[in-house]
Amino acid sequence: MKVKQIHPLFAGEASGIDLSKPLAADDVEAINEAMNEYAVLVFRDQPLTQTQQVELAKSFGPLDFGFKRLKKAPDRMEHAELADISNVADAGGTVGRNDRKIVSNIANQLWHSDSSFQKPAARYSMLAAVRVPGSGGDTEYADLRSAYDALPEETKREIEGLQAEHYALHSRFLLGDTEYDEEQRNMLPPVLWPLVRTHAGSGRKHLFIGVHTRAIEGWTIAEGRMLLMDLLEHATQREFVYKHKWRPNDLVIWDNRCTLHRGRRFDLNQPRELRRATTLDVDHADQAAA
Ligand code: OGA
Ligand code: MN
């Protein structure tokens, strides 16, 4: 496998590997090493079946169900572990604007780290493109290690040791999607993560923020949210962002520990069809404040 860096700070395009076949132990190691360095890896021309995508993900650890734990309804996916990141209806056309699926699509357009609202959170997300719209619908990634490095020393001192509260439904509430009963609201209870963490694979420090954060422990809501918004604005400046323009059969793997991502707006009448498998960051199930 070869990797060509595609952004000055992070993100690489990998080639010379066929992800549809079972990976040998050294392939897994090579990908892990590249992930620790680049945090986002783009693989072109990898037409994977749903089963192949699940098998690939399983080579990197146990799989995450994330938001799927909330919705019991069957979906289009052949495997419960796959998330249907699409605006496509069961019958094949696009869903209507009022379909619940659209809220999830739009929530994905807010900067976030997958499943940061649970313990363990997500480690790798693997998103495969099936159909993409003619324009719009790119996915952007922000490098939280470089963003941390670039903080003023005073801010680094101020935020060291703070913990942020992450809550799954915070992003949904922001978008006016409030129809969840008590059981659903309690199914994914809020968790605390340190605001500054050390990335196990590289030893580098990084921010751990995004739209699932709603408070700083021990701070007023107002001050905490303002700090979180300031840090998010800092971390998502253009210099820290790689924008991915999808082609069908792309597979992008990103490290949720040290990057944020968001989808970009697109014409909801055009089909945009991707699917995601995600691994759990099992080594950090209980990470307390640093
Ligand atoms: C995701 C996600 C963004 C996009 O799959 O986790 O946030 O561009 N996707 O679809
Ligand atoms: Mn996501």
C-alpha cells in the first residue's frame, strides 16, 4: 500500500490494496500506521458489497451501532452494523423532505465525531460511496491535532483538565427534531470526555469537540457553550480542513478520535447514497479526565 498526502497537514490517498479481499495482518497494520499518521485515508475504486464492507471493518475491531440503537425499525441495509447514509427510500427513489431520514442527513452536516456521545466512542468510520449527486454533498474533515497545536498557550492552559458533556440528541434538538419519548431520551445518556486528549496512535494531543458537546462540566451552560463554539470555530478554520469530493466506489476511513467531519448541503431531490461501518474505540471505554 502507498499513501500520497493530499492536504498540507493530514489526509492521504492510499493505493495498491484491494479492500474487498480479507486483509492480511500486515495490511491491517499498514492501514493502522497510515491512519495514525494521516487520520483520514481515501481509497478510490473499491466497489465493496455490504458484506465486504462489514468484513473489512471487523478487521479493525468490534463494530459500533451508534444512533442505530435508538431506532428499532428495519432499514435497507443487509447488516445491522451498517448505517444507511442516504436519502434513498426502500423502493429506490429519494425520500420526501419530511422523512425522518432527512433529519439524520442534515445532522451529519454539523461538525461531529461519530458516536462521541457514548463510551466507548467510535474509532474508525468507513464510509463507502454508492451514488453521489452531481454537485454538493462533499464531506469535510477537520484535523483536531493540528488545531490543538495551533491554540495559544494561554488557551491550552485554560482548557487542560476540563471535561465536556456529549449528548446524542443535542444535534437533533438543535434541528427541531424533538419527537423522542423518555425511553429514547434515556437510551443514550450523556457522557463526559476530556476536552483535550492524547491520541493513542501518535502520542499527539488533540481537542475532542463537535456538535454532540453541550456543556463543560462545572461551568455555566452559557460559558461552556461559548467556549465549545469558540474551539469549534478555531478547529474548523480552512487551514485545518480537507474537503472530500466523492466519486462512486470511494471508501474513506477516518479516525473519529482526532478529526471532526461534516457533510455539505446538496439537492435533496438527487439521490446521495453512502453506507458506513464504524469500529469502537474499545481501548478507551472509560477514559477519565486527563
Ligand atoms: C457519517 C457522516 C457525512 C456525509 O457517515 O458519519 O457524518 O457527508 N457523513 O454524509
Ligand atoms: Mn458522522
